Amino acid sequence: MLTKASTKDQKSVVLTFDDGPSKVLPKILDILSQEKVPAVFFWQTKLLYEQRPWKRVLDEGHVIGTHTINHPNLQKLTYEQQYKQLASSKAKIEHITGQNVTYFRPPFGQYNNETIQAAKALQLTTVMWRIASIDWELKWNPHTIVDNVIENLEDGAIILLHELKQTVDVLPILIEKIRAKGYTFSLI
């Protein structure tokens, strides 16, 4: 299980986006580009097609990891089913992008020993988070997303966000407030 290591010189955090690639991905990329912020995207491969802007994600220095094929609760699957979810998802991303996939995030944050074994067998590093923005529940109150993150900031934190409209709406404010607290942004 990977957690971000901190450095003594500068505090940093990692922005991660789950459940894409979605229709708001270009807007997220526009904001990240304008703000010069790197991010890690964990994608469900049922949503990944050659026409999605995956090339832009990589060209702009971001990282793509797998979030399985179709977002199942892996704890409810056998080892073989979990392995298939990870192997198929990894293979599809690699086939489309030509890039090796090294990171994996379990859907819902749910995993068991078999999940970890399957990930290791596929040479995937499992990445969780330290700060959940709860953006998936805050469609009608998006500024709470910012509060959820800012109130829990700590050096080396991996921040869980999703490719959602409400997240796009507050992303510039979130980045500004994180910087105002003395943090920079890094990759895993």
C-alpha cells in the first residue's frame, strides 16, 4: 500500500481523480494546466476509448492508473475475478496509451488480501488516500468539498477527488486554498 513520503523542505500533497475518464475531463485538464498542477487519474476501463483525451493526460505530465474495468466491490469477488478485473483493465490502458500502468486504486476503497495479491502479481502498487473530499455526495453543496480537504491537510496527503461537475466547479478554489496553506503539488 502506497502513501506519499514527505520531504522536510516543502510540504506537498497529491491530487487524485477517480471514476473517469468522464465528460468533464477536459475541463479538469484545463484547470490543472493553467495552475501547473500534476495529478493521478484512476480510470475504469469500461469508460476508456481511443477518442477520450488520454494522450493529453499523459502529454501534460499526469499519471493514469487503473480503477478496474467496471468499479465492483472487489471484496465480493473471488481471487480469479479480482485478478481478471485488474489484468484486463491494466492491459486495456496499456494497449490504448502505450504506457505501462503501475498504480491501482480499489473501487470504494474496498479490498482484501486477495486484492493485494492480485495487484502484486500484476506488479501494481495499490494507492489509497488520506483525505476524502466526499465530492460524490456534494453536488448541491460543492464548497464543502473544499472544506473537507482544507480542514484535513497534512504533508504527503493523497487527496481523493472524482471526475464530477461539482469537483470541476471548485477545483480552482481548492488549488488556491491548498497553496495558501503552504503546500505544493506532486505525483505519487
